[in-house]
Amino acid sequence: MSDIVQQLNIWEQLLPYKQISKPIRLIEFFGGIGSQFKALKKITDKVESWKYCEWQYQSVAAYNAIHIKDFSNYAEGKNREELLDYLQGKISTDYKEPCDCSKKPMKWLAEVYNNCIATKNLINIMSVHGKDLEIVDTDKYEYILTYSFPCTDLSLAGKRLGMSISQANGGTRSGLLWEVERILNELDKEHLPQILLMENVPEITRTSNLKDFLKWTKSLENMGYKNYFEILNAKDYGIPQNRRRVFMVSILGNYNYSFPIKLRLRHKLKDFLEEKVNEKYYLSQKMVKYISAYNEKWTGNNGGSIINKDIGCTINTAPGQRRCDASNYVSNDLPNNYDLKGGLPIIEDNKQGYRLAQDGDGIDISNRMTSHRGTVQKGIIQTIQANSIQGVCVKDELILIGTLKQKFESSGRIYSENGIAPTINTMGGGNLEPKVALLGGFGNKKNNQFHEQNRIYDGNQLASSIPANKEFHPFYTCNLRVRKLTPKECIRLMGFQDKDYQAMVDNGLSSSSIYHMAGDSIVVPVLMGIFSKLFNNDDKHIELINDYVEGIKEDEI
């Protein structure tokens, strides 16, 4: 629960609701890949990307690829010194520090410059001034300024250093919020944006940050804004991702605002998955053992572990460099234990000590698996973040022979539930495909130990290589495996469409960059709900969001 709750003000309820009727000029601070612009374009065709501020180069390139699609050569005729003068000390390639552009080749400098000019990028917010926003003719245009400032020093995953002082003054990256205050204070009231939208992690309203958050809301009130904030979850707006974020709408003048009502979740995590996925995304059997409830030594890597069948875990920004990456994983080839009858047991701090993961469950692996509940969430996925990869449990396409009820025979025959299956031999004979899943495991039922789980044999291996003198205990299913979500799946779970993903790929963006940008973004349908209430204070966002989500995974959902 948040430490701060908005009080119902009866006088505010008497105020008129803000209704946008003019064309919109959008200003995006910390703009990322443009979730806000994407959402507004789905509501109205009268919206313009007026100004954009983002210092991470990969995000700038993605923004251009998705929204602007301007690949003109603006660098033509400029020499190296001119490009360096424009970029040096401003642009970043690691989200942490400015890049030393002097070490980059001319081709790279030109590419970065072209994308910045195409997107009207102000680049580094610490060097932006009020006049740079070029807010004019406020009687003709509705200016909306969005700011999703870094959560690095606020979130549970960070060091919680807070946001009291801006990075420009030796403080934190989360303190860049105060750069927004500085810029707005440089404008007179006639040239302020009429609407502001803030997005950040729920921790911004908790005890450690509450003083600074209240200071911020008071500053906006002094400028003439009325503030309305609420914690919204992506799973309540059409996307099967358990992603809670604080949103604050600030309206210049005396206007009321209400946040969109929740929607019934129509789709599960499975609906957002790709049909065919490269083997490189799958976890090894060794990795599977690390996350299994049978491994008492496993503690994970990153604090908290979740599996959910219908809703995904929070998408974050890391491509998965570590063994488990505290990520969402998909489970596709994990056998159910013979006496559990229902899925793969994953460590969790509950009465049983585990929770079962089944086909379509999102899996968040972390270093708090033994002390954290919610390791398995059915049909959704946990928050996709910027510093880890999420996973999912999915069915494999292996041939299923059936539940074995007999001891294994050294003749190499496999007895299925419906009779005898073809013999597996060195030539891959019979009508078997090159790969066959052997249902079951060999071990000690009393001690609940399994030495062989879901072994796979191809045509060059004799099934009789398994010791024939071991007692056999059947599994109820065996065609489940765990894998990481793919970059495309993460983009889908942030509410972007397949065509957006393809635009990023075509513009040369790597999988690791796309992972990061997805976790660093905002879920588009949530924003659609928020913005739609500024056009009509009704529930039309329900149909709008449902129709949009249907088209995210093109021609498949």
C-alpha cells in the first residue's frame, strides 16, 4: 500500500472535467521509445511530436524508426568537429554516462546526429531551457508534457538513494525530476504546458520519498496546476503483465480529472508468445535444476521470483547476461513430478515451499525465491524491468508417447499408455521423428529424487542406454520447457505492435538494446486509458483498448 492516499475533495468534484478539443503538441522528457506518442496517436490523429528529450542513443534511433521514419542525411556537409560539438558530453550509450564521442567513427557520429535532428531531440535535460520548448499559440494548441524520470534511485531494485537533489547538482539520476521544475519555472504562466503527465514506480509515494514527492506536487500547485495521481497496473488495461506504476496528471487551471476504470483481462501471457522460438532462448537442464524446488541450494540472482500462467512478470531492460537474470522465463519442456500432478515445482516462500509452473506461466527468478511469495502467477508475467529478462513456461513440439506405466525394458521398447511405441534404434527407424521425448524419470520415489527427467533421444542414441534395473516412476506430462521471453514478446507485453519491433530491427537495433528499451518503457494501453479521459470523461477507453490489444500480435491474437 502507498503511504499517501489522495483525499476526496468535494469542491474538486464540482469542477468541470478537462476536455481536449485543440490539436496536441506533445513534449516528451525522458522520452524513451515514445509510448506516450504511440498512445495518443491511437486516440487522435491531431497530435504532433513537438519536442523530444532522450540522451540514450538506442532509444532515439528506435523512436525515429517507430514514429518519425525520417532517415534523411542531415549530417551531409558537416565535418567531424561540428558533429562532435553537437553531441559530445550529451548523448549516452549505456544509460549511465555521456559517451566519449571523440572515439567514435564518422559514420556513427553522422547516424546519431541524423536521428537526433529527425526526432527534434533536446538530448540532455540538464542543458534544456524553457525557451527550447517553443510553446506558442496556446489558444490554438494543447501542449502536453510527459516526464518519466529515472526510477534508478527509487525502485526496490536500486540503491534507494532517493530524489532530493538533481544529478546536475551532484545528486541522483532520479533527482533529475527537479530539472523539470527548473525548466517549467523558466516559463511564464501563459506559456506553460496545459497538461503534464508523470510516470514512475510506486516507491515514489512511499515513506522514504514521500517528502520529496509532496514537495514536487506543491511546486506544481504554485505554478497553477491541479494534480491527480493513482497507481495503475498493466494487467487491468488489457496487457497480461503485473506492472504497477504511479501516474500523475497535472492540469493547468481549475479542472477535474478521473482515472480510467479497470478492464477485464481478455488475454493471457500465452497469447503474446511467438509460435517458433530459437533454441538459444531455452534454459539448459542444468539451469532448470537451479530453479526447481528440488534444489535446496538455489537462491537465485535478483530478489523476488514469480511464475504466472496468465499475466507476465514486469519486463525490465537487461538482455540476460547472467545464469538466471531474475527474469521472466517461459517453461516449455519441464516434466511434472509424478506425485505433484500439475506442473514444475518452483521454489517459493509458502506452506508447500514451491508453486507449480505450467504451460503459459510467467517465471521471475530472483535471489529471494526462498523468502518471497508470488513466484508462480497464473497466466501473466511480472514487471518487465530494465535490468533483467523475464521467462515463461511453454509446451514443446516434441513427439509425445504417453504416460509410461511399465518398467523400462532393455530391448529398447517404450510402452505408452495406449500400447507399445515403435522401437528406438540407432537408425532412427520406424515412424519416429529424429527427436522423441521419453516420459518419466528414474529414481527413488520415497526420497522424491529423480536422476533422469525428460531425457531426449535422437536417432543416433539407443534408448536402452538408460539403466534397466531402476524403478520407473511416470510423470503426468513431460513436454514443458523454460525459456526467456524473446525481444519481440517483451515489446508486445509493453503494448507495442509487431510492426514497431520490426522497425527497430530494420534500423539495426540489437536484441539486448530492445530488451532494455522494453523494460524502460511504459505500457501503451495504460496510457491510452489515461489520455482518453482527457477527451471524454466516460468509459470509451474500454472498447478502444480492447480493439488495440487485439492487433498487437498481428493476425494472431
